[in-house]
Amino acid sequence: MSAAIPRRQIDELEARWQYAKIYTVLVEGEFDQRFLRLIQNEEYCIAWLRELDCLDVGLVDVPPELLAARGLNSDGAKQRVVALGREIEYRGAEEGFRGIVDVDLDVALNLDFQSTCVLYTDHSCLDAYLWTVEVLKRLIVQFKCEEKVATKSARRALFDDINMICRGLTAVRIVQAQHAELGLEVLYSDASLTMVNGRIALNLPKYVEQCRPRKGTLNEARRLVLEARDAISEFADLDIINGHDLVWFLAWALKKLTGGKKLTISEDAVSQSLVGFGVMDKTILEKPLFRNLGQWCGA
């Protein structure tokens, strides 16, 4: 077995900026890194963006002591990017670095990790930049279920259904974060999902029961989840969906639409197709996040 590749040290990244002027963009994971690198390989990509070094934070050594020193109480990928950003700012090297983190539920929970070095995504997550009706159409064709969703209106309806279901799970995630005493677990199960004539729906009260609330709290959990769903109704779809939820529901819907054909439709296959099709849209570079990156590196 080959030895693991050593994680990069913060001192090394700082030195690359000081002596080689390499602009580094830190992201939360492998998917985010691939997303940016695929954009860099597109013909529409502009010179300054091609020169950025996009780095998965999992490849950087972020010790627990640094997380604690920079005010983070967990070691998730997002917290690691934020901690690195704060450390880089403390060292005065922010000119050469930017971290990109998903908004996730931060707006709904009144959290704000943004700083000079740390930028939020324009939408809830980087996956949301890729999610369009046109991309859904390509996925439907790739997985050979275009006969079941044959019209533009049918595709739009399926797109809206998936967004609505994702909203339901986002509401559960909000309640899970705000009310730990309920003991909710976000689970992926199709027991609360139905598909009829190409339309899908989630029975949200039933799904909340599947999330295993503590004994005697089911009715309260259902009430809070429905209230949370109403509270996020003002948010645009792309600003509230969770990328993992989106991929899971997409994979489930595509499997149902194929009607039992012998096709491999895994979440990973759907995720890779989503990013592969999504980066074809050159208007991605018109989003504020990319304009901010351009201003940072002097484009």
C-alpha cells in the first residue's frame, strides 16, 4: 500500500504566495474542487480564472488547535476553510488567498462566516450553480427516460417538484439545528415519496416521523418543520436547497422514471453528470462570486 500524500502546511501555502505569487482558492471538498477545475478547462474560461490554484481543504493540515484558536467548535470542511481564512488574515497574507464556503442554512440560522478571505456562494451551495431545467433535460436523456418526461412543461414540473421536496428537507435541517432536544435525524428513505405520471411528492409529516424524533415529540417536530417550511418560502429555490438532498432525490426520480431498466443510476453517477453538464453554461461566470474572485486577483 502506498503511503498517504502528506497534507499541505499553511506555511507552505503562504510561501507560495510570497515567493511565486500563486493565488490559492480553498474549497470545502473534492466535488467543489472538480467543479472549479472543470470550469477552468472550458473554452469560455478567462485567463485570470485559469491561473487560480483550486485546492480541496481536505488536503491542507488544519490542526484542532487552530480551529479552536480561530473560534470554530467543529472540524467539518466548512469550518476548516473558515479557520484557514481567519489564520491567513491573522498572518497578513490575505492578498493571495480566498476560501469559498456554501451558504447552507447560515442565512436562516442568522450565522455569518464571511470575511476578507472567506466568500459565500451566491446560492445555498456550489451544486445550485449547476441545477437548471436544461441540465435536468440532459440527465433525463443520459439515463434514457425521455419518453416519460417528453415535453418542456413536464420537465419544468419535475424540476419544480424536486425543488419543493428539497425545501421540505431543508425545513427538517433547520429544525434539527435549532431544536437538538427533538433528536431529529435527516435520513434518505423513499417511504414518504410518491411518483404518479411523472410527478413526485414528499409526504412531509410522514417523513418527519421517519426522522426518529424522541418519544413524545412527534407532533411538536411536525409543527416546527411545517413552520420552518413556511418561513423559507421567501427564499428562491436555488438559495435553499441542499446539494446532497438534490443529488439523492434526482437519483431516486431517475431510477423511477427508467421503469426498472438495467441502468446503473448511483448518486455518484448523477453528481458527476450534474457537474459535467452544468459547467457547460458560460453564464456561471456572470455570478457575483466569480466577479468577486476576478476583482480580488486583479482581472
